[in-house]
Amino acid sequence: MKTTLYLTRHGETEWNVEGRLQGHRDSALTQLGKQQAEWLGAKLEKVPIDAIYCSSSKRASDTADRIRGTRNILLIPMDSLKEIHLGGWEGQKRIDLDRTDSARHFAFWNKPHTYVPLTGGETFVQLSERIIPALTELIAAHQGGTILIVTHAVALKMMMAYFRGDPLEKLWQPPFIHPTALSKVVLDSDRGDTAIEMLGDTSHYRAVRKAVGAVVFQGNKVMLVHKVASSYGKMDGVWDFPKGGIEDSDSSLEQAVLRELQEETGSDCFRVVQRLPEPFTFTFGEEICAKIGYERQETIMFIVEYLGNGDDWKLTGGEIDNIAMVDLADVESRLSHKETRDYFRKYVKASTSNSVQPNQVEVRPEC
């Protein structure tokens, strides 16, 4: 008799993007995280699943619900499937822990068998004592069936180590478990075999990320933002135009770019002037592609006018740490990426010699 388990991690969350540890605390799925869950749902659409079990953390239950979609499958949250409890680390950034609790943080990621948590946290042994009995109970309850388990990165690492028979010292051996990465384990009770048929698979990720961006003018100056984080993690800091992914709630591309500008700058004092003739496209590297689920990004760019005076800027979310209004002649030298400089020179700078004329005013905020 064969029992089939599909196991996955929740989709990307806001704290994943910010580099914060979550544990038993929670943060919402990002737009990409929601899409990752829906992509996995499409991949599993034809798989006959008897039940879905998920961690009771909302990021996991929301992911499970999006994977299920409209299918009539029982979804059961379980406290025993929650992530390892990280005690006082929860909500803190990994980069900060490298500085404030470096020895313990190093042990967590490199020598898990030696890790001793802060007050209230779990050791890896304690996690195993919680999660492996829950796993074996689910297997026993669904002999000959197929179930999906939606949980967390460390929890999944512990489960896969159990199936491989690995000691705790080897917990972090590759592959890394990316958001909604899928594993498949088939247990044959007649033969006493355990076959890991899939491990950390992300083939359901879609190729092209759709986004919007803006070249924001005020007179002869152009707005640039200094980005220190993005959907694919921390960065050293790059100067770029405001850009961001399109969300389901966006009623139009124009509304999407105005929303993105407000999220990045805190201001709603913008007017869409015109859409540029070609999107800005770039290809992600292999590592980033595996992490975020896209091979490339296609950004539909707009010329936008800024109507404020800078007093309304409010930097929130941790992705941007500075905004600058730069003289048109200096924009190319300030942009960090060659591809962005080339796009600006071809589609924006050349047209400014004839001046950019408004085609249609989509929104006129009161500023």
C-alpha cells in the first residue's frame, strides 16, 4: 500500500522580504507569495488530494487556502505543524542578529545540534519531538491516500531529514526550501520503502513578473529612489526609478503606478502624463529566479509629474531609505544599473529634447 505526501512551505511574506525571522509570529503574504500559492495550486489541480493539513500560522493557512482554490478538499490547521519557536529572535532581522547574537545565530544556521535558544524558543530537538509525531500520525491516518502538508522552512527541513534518516548535523544540507517549493514522498508499507520523488521543486513558478514603474519629473528634475531591499532580498543599495509589481486590486496600470508611488514615497501628489512606448525588461540571475519564481521582469513605464514639494515624503517598509530629485543631465550617472541607463537614454532623455507632452490626465490628486 502506497501513501503519498506532498509537502510545501508557505508563500513569500512581508517579513521574508525584510529579512526578519518569523517563527511563531506572523506576517502577511506578499503579492508574490499569493501568486506562488496559486501557481502551486494550478500544478496540483489534477492531483487527487484527500486532505490538506497546514500550520495554524496565518501565512501557512492562507497559502493552503490559495493552493486549494475552489476544490472541495478538507483543510485542517494544526498547531503542531508550526515553525520552530524562535523566542526573542522573532521579529528581528538576521543581519542584526549577526551583530548582536553572532555565536548563537551562527550555530542556528551551521551547527543546529549545538544551538541553544533564547528564553521561550525551541531547540531543534524540541521541534523534532513536536513535529515528527504529528507527521507520523497523519501518515497513519491516511494509509493508501494522498495528503498535502503546508508548513515552514525549518519544519520541512526536519521532516525531510526524518525521511532520509539524516542526523541533526546535516539538517541544512541543500536544497534550500524556497516559498511554496514542493516535495513529494511516497511510502510503500508493503515493501517498507520511503521514496523521495521530489525535493524543493519550484517548476511551478511562472516566467514573467509584470510590474509598473515611473520616470517622475518636476520641471527639469527627475525622482530617483535608493533601494536597499526588494522581493529577492537585501541589496547593497541601488539608485533606480520607482518600480513595483502589479497587484490584483489594481483597477488599471495607471492606478497601479500611482499606488506604487504612494507606497514608495508616502505621497499621493502625482499625475500620470503618458505611458512610454516600450516596457523595461531584464532577466533575473539563476539564484534570484529560484528564490522569487520569475525568470524575468517586464515593467511598463510611465512619465509622471510630481506635484508636491517633498514635505509629503514618508519612507516606510524598509525597501527604500532615500529619495532624490536629480537634475536631468545627472540622471544617467546616478542610476546604478546599465540596463536602466540605456532605457532612460533611449526612451526618455531623447524625447525630453522635444519636451514630454501630456497625453491624458488619469488622476489629479489634491496636493
